[in-house]
Amino acid sequence: MKIGIVQTADAPAEIAAIPDWLDGALAAAAPADLLLLPGLALCGYQHQDAVRRLSLPQSGETLRRLAALTRGRRQALAFGYAEQCGDERYNAMIAIDAQGNVCANYRKIHLWSGYEQALFRPGDRLAGFQLHGFRFGMAICYDLDFPELVRAQALAGMDYG
């Protein structure tokens, strides 16, 4: 299994432009079975207004278009985004397989700093996905400073966290 890591430039200013912007970023990536993007890749981290403006519902049109993108490219994709769920917002990560199916959605449990705490609610459960016979645990940035999270993933049968 080949895993690629994609570093993106600043996210677009409008939600409607995200799928085309991401397609362009992925086109420049080396061929891989799974492409990984950074946390909050679809909105950026540093700009609160962009995080608020570009927050997406997990079952919304933009993520459906991204699922179609993975299906068309025949590559699995995992990326960070600001998830909007009712009145709540989460620093989230979603994994979509090469057939365009959402495998898992993870909400960051350990929020770092007052900045993140002002923008997001913490998640409350582990998440992982299976791909090519491997079970991947999901975590975002500061989560990895807490060994209990990775230990819980290992006890849940995850191969990689």
C-alpha cells in the first residue's frame, strides 16, 4: 500500500470552490492508494473567519462532491476540515475510500489553546477506518500528545494511529 502526503496552499475563500481546488492539489500529488492532507486543510488553521465560513456538514453537498472526486481518482483520501453539526463546530478529520464511501469521521478530542476552544467543541470518541487490510486510527495534532488515545486505539485493534 502506498501512502501519499499532500501539503496544500491556502484554501479557497468560498465553499463552492473547494472541490476544484482540492482536485488541483491532488493532481500534483504522486500516485498513492491513500492521500493524507493536513488538519483543517479545507479552511486553514490561522483564520477564524475562514474556519467559520468554510465549516461543512458531514453529509453536505461539498463532501459528496469530494467523495465523487475520490471515486473518479480511484484513491482514498483523509483530510481535516471544520465540521458544522447544528450549532456546534468540530475540528474534524474524514476518511473516504477509493469508491467514494465515507469510512470514518473523527472529531478532535484534545483541543489546543483558547483559540481552538473558542472555535470548536471537543469530540468524544475514537474513530478509525480499514483500508487494504490495515486498520488506521485517527487523531489530529495535539491529540498525539496524549498516549492514552493511541493506547486506546491499539486496544481497539488499530494497526496505525
